[in-house]
Amino acid sequence: MTDQTDTLQSSVSHCIESEQHIQICAGNSKAFYAQTKIGEPLDAKVHSGIVHYEPTELVITARCGTPLNEIEKILAEQNQMLAFEPPHFSEQTTFGGCLAAGLSGPRRPFAGAARDFTLGMKIINGKAEVLKFGGEVMKNVAGYDLSRLFVGSLGTLGLILDASVKVLPKPETEMTLAFELTERASISRINKFCLNNIPVSASCFDGKQLLIRLSGSEISVASARKNLGGEPVENDITFWQSVKNQKHDFFNTEKRLWRLSIPPSTPPLEINGEQFIEWRGALRWLRSDDSPEKIRALVSQYNGHATIFKNAQADDLIFEPILGKLHQLNMNVKLAMDPKGLFNQGTLYESF
């Protein structure tokens, strides 16, 4: 595998010398989730394979091009999982792409995000240097936690070669309950459940009903089921997979699909379009024909931010603009890791 690292490092070095922009690619399952595509493709899927996995340590280290399906299959054999439930938008979804996008699934507000489970990382920066941050244990992280900074950076800081993430045992049992409630009542109910130490591991409001997934020991789940009421949902594993991977009918739209992040207890948004609400109310998917300016202005009133997740139009800004000191801070990090601005330039913002 050293040859693969050397080949990738040599490719980056060549691009730096010729001042050629670099477009990192692998499974391309999230190609829609980017502002622009500039530069020479750098195929990272050849750098594949699991480096280290010891189930008793609850840590797995894998190379960036490793298919996510392969990692989850190996974990499942040991009754373990990636607790942040990364979405699979195709069979080609890779481990590196999953971390670079920083996306998490239904379990995220109850277990943690992709960034929370990242322990260490090996990368190639914009000077063609191979650097290693963090390690394979939580206490190994000190000072600036650059490995977690790479999570969600969409490849703009450099190429992730491999990464170590913490895994968790699968819950003993799970079940899903449905409640016929309004949107407002659903937001209130799920937040109340979470304050009362109910073993919730996922929630959503689909426009008609609140669905919650309970996870844990058989005793705790049975007790919660008895106290909460609601109707058990059949085929709930398939349902949550459809939500995680955006195969649910809601996501089948030609309208802009917005990802709105706001405080979980925010009341229903007065906005045109249809919504699908996850994460206790903190994540609100919206399909709407309203202008980006109108939607972002409304969301900002609740101290949130809005991203056009899919179906952006030609002149749309996919990501919420950042200004002032926050923009300068981001630029300082970008320049430190990628001085010539060659990696995935323009993917997040025109200047980044």
C-alpha cells in the first residue's frame, strides 16, 4: 500500500509544480454536493483496504478508497456499527468520501456526528507532504484536532489517505413507534421524550406522523414502549435505511432540496413547500420553489443555516455564505494546509 501512497503523493506533487488544480474523486456518490468542479481528477479509490481492526478496541482504520459497504459488512460480523450512520448514495460510496462530506444519518443527534467519532487521520496536504494527526484512541488527541477539521471539508484542505474512527456495539434490540400528531405537537413530543431519558435513536416527522426508533436493551426498549404508547411500525429497518440513504419518496423531487439546520425546539417554519423533519427538529428537509434569499432570511431568524442539498440551479450558492472574521479564519486554515489553493477549489465557496 506504500506504492499507492507514493503514487498519490507523486500526482499531488506534479500538480503543485505545474499549478494545476486537483479534483479529488473516488466513488463520486456525492458529486451533486459541491459548488463547482475544477481541476485534474485525482482518483483516490485505488487507495483501498482496511489497515487495522480489532473488535475489542472498538476502532477501525481504513484507507480512503475503501467501499463503505465493505467496512459496515466487516463491522456487522462482529455485531458492531458506525454509530453516526453515514448515508450511502450509491454502491460506490467510499470511507474517505463519507468523512470528507461529514454527513451523518438518523442516529446523529443521539449518538454523535462523523466528526465526533474520528480519532486520527493521515493526509496529503497542499505541499505534497504526508502528515498524520491524532491516533487510534480518544486520549491521543492534543492541541489542534486537525483530523476532525478535515471531516466535512469536502477535500478542500487536502486528500484523506486513511482514518481511524471509533465504532460501537449494535444495540441489543430496536423498534419503531408511530404517533398521529401535527408538526408542532411532534416537535414538542420528541424533545420531551429526549429530556426524559427515553432510549430514542432516531426520529422523523413525515408530514402526517411522528416516528421514533427506540434502541437499547430489551428491558429498556420494552419499558419505553409500554410508557409511550404509539403503534409499532413494520419493516422499520427498511424505513430508516430509506431515510438515511434518501430513498424515501420525499426525496424524489425536481425542486431544490434544502437542508435546514436550526435549534431543535424551533416551532414550525412558515414557508412554502413540503418538509421532512429529523434530529428532534434540528434537521428540516425542505423542497420548495421559494427563492434562496427568502429561505435563508427566514432560517437566519432562528439562528440557523440553509444548504441547497440537491437540484441547485446554475447561479445558486449551495452553501450558506460566510463573511467577516469567520471567512478570514477559514481562509487562514485553507492557506496553511493548501497554500496554492489547488485542492477542490470552489467546491465550498468560490474563494475556497
